[in-house]
Amino acid sequence: DVQLVESGGASVQPGGSLRLSCAASGYTKNHYCMAWFRQVAGKEREEVAAYSSDGTTEYSDSVKGRFTSSKDISQNIWYLEMNNLKPEDTAMYYCAADSGFIFDLGGSYCYRKGRDGYNYWGQGTQVTVS
């Protein structure tokens, strides 16, 4: 079974930084999309970054220039580095992965998949900026 486990959420002051981790087990796709979403209670789940297995990433306008997505290939862990955090970044953050494809799709394509394009989800990690 595929499992995604997020960690790294915390409470920080505005302007601070955090690094979220998403550890994948049982996920052995060579060509895939992976994404970070966030959700505030009562609101739609918002996509903030999508990462392609070719290393390219697309970001939402709200986080572009502040957030960076990457992967530790040896550990099968994805990261979301978040800098210059703002109160509006407060949310539960989720990582998600798709079921894979026969070739790399690229970050832009992965971003356009949206929430329905992902099959596997983590349980979330809370980020609070205040």
C-alpha cells in the first residue's frame, strides 16, 4: 500500500521559515506528479505547488518566490521549503501523489491536474503563522 506522511508543520511568526516533509512508502513510480495542497477550515483545498519527476515544479501565484519544492531521491521524501511566511499561509498542508505515467509530464502539467488528479494523500500537517 502507498502511504504518504507529512511532517514539519509548526507555529511560526510572520517572516519565518518552515520545511515540510512528505515521506512516501510503497510508492515506486518512476514518472509521476506530486503536489502540495493546503486547506483552511470551511474553504476549498488549494494547490500551492506541483512537482514532476523530471524535477520541474509549478507554483501558485500566492507562494511563488517564497516556497520551493524538492525531493530527496535516496530517501523518497519530498520537501516544501517555505520562506517569508505570512498569516495567510496558515492552513493544513497536504502532500499528494498520482498513480504514475509512462513518461514525465512536467511541472506545469502536474499543476493543471488539480485535486482530482491525485490518488494518494497524506494526513496533513498544520502550519500556523501569527
